Amino acid sequence: MTIPQLSNDPSQQALYALIHRQIANAGGWLSFDRFMALALYAPGMGYYTNSLRKFGLTPESGSDFATAPEMSKHFGHTLAHQVAEALQVTGTDEVWEFGAGSGALALQLLDSLGDSVKRYTIVDLSGSLRARQQETLKAHAHKVQWVDALPEQLSGVVVGNEVLDAMPVQLLVRKGGVWYERGVVWHADAANQSGAESAATPSVLQWEDRVTDLRPPMEVPGEHDYLTEIHHQAEAFVATLADRFKAGEAATGKGGAAFLIDYGFPESEYFHPQRSMGTLMCHKLHKSDSDPLVDVGGKDITAHVNFTGVALAAQDAGLNVLGYTSQAHFLINCGLLPPLVDAPLDEKTMAQKLITEHEMGELFKVVALGTTEWEPMGFAHGDRTYAL
């Protein structure tokens, strides 16, 4: 089948062709997690591996969304207090960051941590983002290295800000009391239409649901139709991290700790009966929509994090859950407020967005995992581990 011209961008057109081949190779139906992995991470074509700007404060910059480090330097400077404590507890001098984005968080951490960090390793699949990070971090070039996969063993402190939400998820939908897995098919009739894909042209990619034995990790009360996500890849990532930490500890006698920051809920809130439309969202030019099958490769695709699943995966793999709380509690515990007393008004305004309930303060959570049991400063007040 000839692939219609769906985009003027050659890399996006190539991505559609790749997805078409993968659907055909899979027998005509592709699970959503496999589709999401291609849409976001196909080398040179996926959203996170192509040349789009992605990170920035305004749509005028060509960016799609802003993360906390772009909003306020005080995010990274405050997180550095927690990282410094963790470096001391683990007896290490290396920080690992997953999905470093623009490099803003790495810069803030390196500026604050000084000589307590001898090496800063960024794990990132994007060549274009790596180039941007290298430019941002040139003052610390002697400390920073990039890798595209985890080593067999590691020690030190891992940070991940808005990483788990971009890991592929499977979609489950209950219809008429029956559970289905929602996947993606290539719609031949739409594909044969001429012209670029638009609101007036049906998407060549469409949903198809298949009966499945998969279920959410807890029963969802009621018989109403219900759409949700399950997070096997995020949980597998945490289990792999645990294995690498344990291997590093066995080899060097030094442990590890991880601080993962993202938007999400504990299981009881995630699979609440009223959350019947799931959490899957797309982001482009600082606007959101719920259709990942349109403009594939041109926008971000995310799902909120099930922090209970993350914590259980960590425990099952031998890590300790050191704390779980809101971003607001975490940052205040780590000393966000005192430096703001004499800060300019614009700095105060942006930093306030990090902790106010209607902005990032409550929706974003922080979970800490470690090879040894200790109480990090970020959870001294307001720890919600009991809610997991």
C-alpha cells in the first residue's frame, strides 16, 4: 500500500510509514504501548528524538510545554539540597539524570552541588536534545557524560523529573462489563484519501478494541464504561533500576537512591470510579488534547503515574520506599522558601507555581527509593507513604 502524504515533514512522513509497517507486521493491530513507543522514541522520527524544540515557557518560542526547571531555577537549587544529603548517605559522588530535557535541571544541580559531584551522567535517547544539553552545560563539560542505556551496575543518586509519565502505557477499556485492550489499526479507506491529514480528513490511524485478560491492578467499582492505563513499562524501569543499584552495591559497597518527580496519584485515586476517561493527554504549543493518533511525532503523549505501582515494583525488586509526598511538601521541606524572601518579584511568582495547589504543588508528587533505609529531608513533614 502506498502511504499518503500525511505531512510536509519528511521525518514525520517516515514515522507514519514505520508505524504502518509495524501494524502490518503485528497482524493489523498494534497495542497502544508499542504505538506510543514509536510515536515518542523511534530514532530520529519520534517526538523525543526529532528536532522539535519541545521545552520552553511560551508557545511563541515554538515549545510545547514547560517543566519545573524551565519555570524556576529554584526548583533545581532546592532539589540539590536533597541530592547532596543523598550523596552523603550513599557515600557516592555521582548523579544520574534520566530524560534531562533542555538541560536546565542538570545546570541547576551542578551549579548548586559543586565539588560534591565528580560525575553527572545523563541518560537520554534524543540526539537533538543532547546537543542542546551540551550547550547548556558547557561550563560543566568536564563532569558530564551521556549514555543511551543503563550500565550493568550503578551507584549514586538518580533524579527523574517528568520521566515516568512519558513511558509507554497500555490502554484498557471496559464496555458493557467486558474488558478490552485498546490498540491501533491502519484505516485503509482513510489512507487512500489524497491530501494531508486534517480535521476534515479521517485519521489513517484508528482505535480498535480486543477482548483481553488484562485488568487494572485493582477492581474498578461499577458497571459503567471505563477507560484507563496500566504501566508495565514504568514498573519494569523501576525494577531494572533496582537491579543495577544492587549490582553496584555488591561491586563497590556503595548504595543508591532515586528521586522521581511527576504528576500522578496513588492507586486508589488513579482507578477511582469517576476517573472513567483515563489520563492520557497530548501536548503541543502549550495546548492539550486527547487524540494521540493525529499529528504523530509532532506532539507529546503522556499519562499520569500510578505511584502505588511504582512503589510496589521497587519493593518487589528489593528497594526501600523512602518517602512519597506532594511536590509542595517536598520542596518546602528541602528549603525552597528562605531564598525567596529577598528574591525579585518575578522569581517569587514563578517559584510559587511550583508549590501552589492549583498549579504544580499538589498534582505533582515525589517518590524516593533507595538501597538502604533512611529518612530524606524532603519527606520530614507531610509524608504520604501510608496512602500508597
